[in-house]
Amino acid sequence: MAKIDPKYLKGLKYRDSVRKEIVRDGRKFYEYTSRERDLTPEDVGAVAERGENIVFATYDGQKYTFKKMITAILGKKITEIKSQ
């Protein structure tokens, strides 16, 4: 798991599915139901800084690229990203 500031995750969704076992006429079947929830920092698998961009990948297979957020005061970068 990689660490990322939660402000980059606002509005993003994590998508996966849940498997349910069904028995019909003595045979097993699986039914998959998709679900969606808000993305959390625990869902982020990898984070990298690429110049002015932050790139991260989530465990559901999505890749996101964002510009680093910069403060208006003194022009200091407010992002601190550390990969574990």
C-alpha cells in the first residue's frame, strides 16, 4: 500500500464485484454483483511523482494522473507522497 494525500481521491470511485453462490437443480452457479464506493488511501497500490504530475494506480486496475497542488502562499508544494 502506498501513502497519498486524501485530497487527490475526492470524487473518485473504487469499483469491484461481490460473488454469490447460487444452487439451482443441485448445481452450483456464481452470480456477480458490481458495487461502487468512494476511493480510500488503502485502495491505492502505487504512487509516483513524475515532474509536475502525481500518478497513482488503484487495486481495481485504474490509473490516475494529477497535477501537483501548490499553495498560493510562498509557492511551496503542499504534497508529501511517500511510497512504502
